[in-house]
Amino acid sequence: MWLVGAGPGDAELLTLKAYRTLQSVDVWLVDDLVSDDILALAPTHVRIVPVGKRGGCVSTAQGFILRLMARYAQSGLQVARVKGGDPFIFGRGGEELAWLRDRGIAVEAVGGMTAGLAAASALGLPLTHREVARGVAFVTVHTADGTTHDWQTLARSGLTLVCYMGMARKEQLQWEMLQGGFAADLPVAVVERVTCRNERSLVTTVGAMAADISAAGLGSPALLIIGKAVAHRVSMQRGSAQPGCTVSGVAEAVEILAV
């Protein structure tokens, strides 16, 4: 049994270990955030089983997913639980790893690039900067128990914040951050479907972000990068070969390494 991080969407951002693992197993249990171009890498013998979980949508129950993983693994099949991004960054990887091992099922995790890291390269902005941001914090706006963060402490920290799952609560998030002491003119970058062909983004401020996101029509899956480092963004000049969810680069790299 494998827990595999598929990265943010661009097939060329798969790790070689993830690619090789996905080529060798019998079943993929795939999340909603796994891109079509990742799915296109599946060998013909692989059985692909969608087990999507998305906020505000009809989702596969976590208990059902766990039982399904166990059933396939105990039947002797090689199974990959394929997750967008990294399994251990807001992906329930820790829960699933512990659940499987508690039941005696051998499982290995393969890390993937989380969208928050991919966004820095895609947008040409630093998450850390020695002059204005000495660290970065990854936070989720959607919590299991409905609690909120200590925004006052985060505001004082000066860290760059990468906020996941915040689009449905953008107005509330903006209000909480302003109440917590974040400056209204603090830069914010918002990116939807980072690294994919249909990637869209904007740069705004804490004080204007909810209105600007709505005006631009941005939606999930997306994340927000908040902090002074965003002001150091450098516009990226992308060539005719867009780095968006292409397959050929992965296959070519594997062929080269195999020689």
C-alpha cells in the first residue's frame, strides 16, 4: 500500500519515485485534486477509482476510503492512494498511515510538492525573504472543529502565510485578519489551480482581497499567500512550452535515467 503525493497538477512536478510507484501498482484511489494529466500517466492495467473529497460538494466518506484501501490491499493488490499535493500537508496522510499500520497493513508514503511551494515558483515570488520574511507558515482556513487561528500572533510574527481552503470563507478570513492586526495594505497573492493550464492568479491586499477575488471570479481549488514577501514578486516570462500539466517531460526524464 502506498500513499502518493501527486503534486499540484503539473505532471512534470511528480517526483521520480512517485512516477515509478504509480507505474507499478494495480489500483489508484484518486482524490479530486489529482489532475487529468496525472491520470493520463496511468498504465492500461491500472484500475482508477475516484474517491474525491471537496468542500461543499458530494464527497466520499473518509471511513469508506479507509475500508476500501484495506480491502484492496488485503486482497493482494498493490494499491496507491493518490493525493493532490503532499499527503502530509492538509491531506490526512497521517491519519491514513496510522489507520493502516494499526491493522497490520504495510504502507509507505511518497511525498509530493504541495501547492503552496509550487505557487512560489509559478508566480515568481519568494515565500521567505531575508529583508522582510524570515519564515513561512502553512495554515488551513477550514478546520474540523470550526475554530479559528490566533491571527494576532500570526500578524506579529511577520511570517509569510500560505492559506489553504480559504476561498469559501474569504470574507470571514479577511475580517478576522483585519481584526487580528494585519495591515489592510499587506500584499496578498491568490492563485487558482496552480501549475495547471487553467491556472489563474491575482495580486491584491488584505483590505481588498475578498472583493477582488469575487470580481476576478477565482474559486477553489486555490490558495492565498499573504505577507510582505509578496511585494517582491517578479513577473514570470513563460515560453511557448507552458509548464502546465504536460506528460512528455516525465516520460522523457525516466527514459534518460534508465539508460
